[in-house]
Amino acid sequence: MERRSFLRGAVIGTSAAAFGGSLMRGAAYAAPAQNGPGPYGALGAADTNGIQLPSGFRSRVIARSGQKVGSTSYTWHNAPDGGACFADGAGWIYVSNSEINPGGGASAVRFDSSGTVTDAYRVLSDTPQNCAGGATPWNTWLSCEEISLGYVYETDPYGVKAAVRRDAMGRFKHEAAACDPVRKVIYLTEDETDGCFYRFVPSTWGNVSAGTLQVLVAGTAASGSFTWATVPDPDGAPTTTRRQVSGAKRFNGGEGCHYANDTVWFTTKGDNRVWQLNLADSTYELAYDDSLVSPGTAPLTGVDNVTGSSSGDLFVAEDGGNMEICVITPDDVVAPFLRIGGQSGSEITGPAFSPDGTRLYFSSQRGTSGSSSGGITYEVTGPFRK
């Protein structure tokens, strides 16, 4: 994968961090990430929240499903899932989906410059099974329905404007979204065992009310070149979107998606892989595959949501596994960054960095109870690499 030449620099105002990789040279595809010592060192003993962290890091609970958020009057939603951070003056906002059906939707927590919770509120209501999504450069949150013929809703993290359903982005079992401001497109994953990888090309960048839905076309190999083909009927009826284009590449359970500097990464939980699209030369490869890890046992299984830091590190959350967030470094090393104990019936969701990159937010969707009503949303602070 060879990501040693990463460009540094945070993307202010969204959960994403800008980083990118060197392009592959000819047909010499690099090996996926391998076991090695993580950049933050070994995990310590579990803290009072049951989280094992490297030295210098600490955690706190931000919200619990069914309970008031901090000193606010707002009750946090069940089954917290995908999330993102947005700048808010000197403070910031963390938005989180609710993966329940019926109900669902999304909520937000507002922080001041010191990290104190000052408000919490709804940004989307009465939509089913909102799983992941993505932040836009114009500071909206794209909340995705993980159901057959699901929609994308554009929401306002600041709680001022009403959410709007964006039909042009297609109807399928949506998962995550990642914006590419260079090509002015939005990448979309699909949570099906034979799902596809899409991009939406808005008619006007910054406005997703109209545009063209396209699907990635490539061979069956784990690396190669790709093209894009237009999906004739984005509403997915009577033929589902993933079956409309001959040659569309199949992916086993698309999950998280992250873009930075001419590269997009996305995960597939069915085969525990992280895929990498090198957009400048239209090639793809594996950034991680748990069946190809050596030496020893693969540290990252149940790959799910993904985000990135300004240092060029990818942070990949586990759905199951041993409840870890693992880091994949620019030097192609994979190692645990944190582990949550006593919550084997849950999954880690919604990892996102604060705009300044000093705080990582995420949730345990079902907490210690294993029920959607037991969700817990956390913050981790510490010496993250810049």
C-alpha cells in the first residue's frame, strides 16, 4: 500500500482529516498492512470506563442511550452508529446516527472550546436504521438508511435547518459516504454480500438535490484498474441498483468510507478487508486483509467504520472482534489503538476526530447490555500524532 509520502493537514470543519498516499508504480502493487508495533505503544490496563488505552490517553463517557446528555434536557438515542465532527466557532459538534427501526434518525452534541457539553438535540427523526453516513465540505451530515431501497438524508448538524431526503443519491442499502472536493463527487458504500461501490456526481457541487449515480466497474481480482458507469435507474425499482450495470465490481458487505488527497478507503466486513482506490490513476488495491497478515494473528477483524488523522493514520473500528479500534499507519503497520472490555455483544461505531485532531469520538452501539438501549458514546483525548 505504501503510504509513506502522506500529505499532512487537517480538514477543518468536518470529521475527516486530510491525508493521502503515494500512487502505485506500474503493476507493482504493495502488500497489505502487516502486524507490528503501533505508534502509540502497548495498551495499558482498563480504565474506569473499561477501555484499554496507550500511555498518555484517557477516556470519558459523553452520552448513554436513554439518559440525559450531560446537564442538558436531551435524551440520547438508542444504538448510536456513524458519526462526524463539525467546527462550531471555538467549539465543535459531534453528530451520531441511530441504527434502530422504526425510529432511527440522528442526534448532535455541542461542545465549547474546553470540551464541555453545552447542548444536545435532534437533527433527523423518524427514518429507519440510520447506520453510517458522511460529512460534507459545506458542513452538513449525510445520514444513510441501511435498508433495502434506503435513502440518504442531508441534515444540519447545527440544528437550524430541517433535514432533506436526497433521492438523486440512489435507493439501496446505504452505509457510508465520503466527499471528494477535488473531483466534486461523493463515494457511497452498500451493505450487501454482493454490494457495489458508488459515486454520486452532483449537478452542482455543494448541492446534492440533483446529479448522476455511478458504480465502480472492475475485474474480480483484488487489485487492478477501474472505471465508472452510470446507473440507469437510481431509484432501484424494479431492478436494484447493484444489478443494473454489467461488470460492476462486487464487494462483500460495504461499511466505512474515508477520502483524503486523491485516495479513498472503504471497508468490507464480509471478508475483513480495507480497500484503497488510487483516484489519480484509477487503480485499486488492498490496504488490509486479515487473511494476509503476518506474523501471528490478525489484530483487526470485523472491520467496520473508518476515519483518518492528520498524521496519515487510518483508525478502523471493529464490529465484534475483540472490540478494538485499530490503527493502520502510513508505514503499513496495523496494531490495536484501544480495546473496550466487557462488551462482547456490541460493536464500535462512529469514530471521528474533533476539528483540531486532539479528541476522538466513537460509540459502543449496545454497551455492556448487548441491547440497542445500552449504547455508550465516548471521547478519548491524548497525544495523537500530527
